[in-house]
Amino acid sequence: MRIALIGNGNLAWHLSAAFRNKGLHIDAHLSRSSDRLLGWPIFSTWEDMPQDIDLYLLAVPDASISEVSSCIASHAAVVHFSGGTSIEAINQRHRAVCWPCQTLTAGTVIDYASIPVVFECSDDHTQQLIGKSLRQAWGIWTEASGEQRVKAHAAAVFSNNFTNHMQHIAHQLLHEAGLSTKLLQPMVKAHMQLLDSFEPSEVQTGPAKRNDLTTVQRHIHAMQHHEDWKKLYELITEDIITTYHT
């Protein structure tokens, strides 16, 4: 089986590292930029690429998946890795989505065996190719429909992306107060450990959970120069109160 990697961002870096860790080989790497060499034969144009590729790994932006797959032979198998993009964005009959539920930043060390992967396959042929390659390189696999995957992707946005933005706001408030941004780290780490054993609803705390509107108003006043943060605080507070007091 011959494999091609398309793209040169964070995902491509980690795909390459995961394959190398398992002694797997990538036969061709297509990248518009040679600034980041991943150790495989590199090509800059489709015209130069080998024609006998069995499996293409599209490590490209979501909006480019359909355009890139249109450059690939119809008989080949193609995989994209987007949690929020339909399998039908791939033009080929043999196609799959393998979304890693993990933040991937080039240069970071990751235990690839522990990465959860939510996947959807069009047919047995594609699944066999993935079984000989991606499933050897990445960890814990769960089959799901496109609808299930999109909901899981939205859940990841709440759990990871939104949470990180809340940490950004928290750091800005601590800066304004003249306090160290490390002040809250023990609390955040302890809470994440709790989630290993409990449902989030079981460990919810804070003024909104207590329906302590006096404290809520003090917090809102403290953010009087940040209208957007106030709106976020009020919206989330309202949702917590509704969840636990209605």
C-alpha cells in the first residue's frame, strides 16, 4: 500500500510523527512550502506526484477538502480529518473521516496511543486501508455517523475552545487586578481531575449554582468596562441558574 500526505500544518506534522513512531512509511508528501520537511519524499505540484497512491491523507483546511480531493484519481481512497465537515466533501467513492479528538500543535509531544479518533468509512476497502495505516498509528477508535461526529465536534468546542477562551478572559481580569495568572491554576487542575470521576453536574459550584445574585452583581460591576465579557457572564450565569433552580 502506498500512502500520500497532503498538507504541511500541525496535523500533517503529527500524522508524520505518529507514522514514524510505528515504523510506517509515507511514500509522498505534497506541500506548497518546503519550509517544514517531514522526512518523506516531498513534491510541490500535483503533476510531480506519483500516480500509484492507494490512500491519500488530507491534512488541509476544512474549506479546501473538496477542492483538494478533486485533484485525486477517482479510484483512490481519501481521508480527511475534520470533525465538522461531511464525508461527502470528498469526491471519491472510497472515502473516510478520521477526526482526532485532540489539540494538535507541531513540535509537542503526544501519546498517540491515547488519542480518541471518531471515524466514518464509506466501505470495507477504505476501512481495510485505514486498518493497515492510521489505526496502527493513532489510538482509541470510535465509529460514528456524520451527525454524531458534528455533535461531538460541537461538544469539543464547548469543552476545549470555549474553555480556553474563558481562561484568556480570566487571565486578563487577573492582569487588571495586578495578580499572577498562576493564581487559579491549582483550582483549574483540581477541577479537571474531578471530571475523571464525576459528571460535570455533580461538581458544579459558584454563585450561579448557589443562586447568589448579590455576588453575581458584584462580578458584573467589576467588569463594567468590558461589555462583551459582561454579556458572556450574564448568559452563562442565567443558563446555570436555569439548569439547577428550575
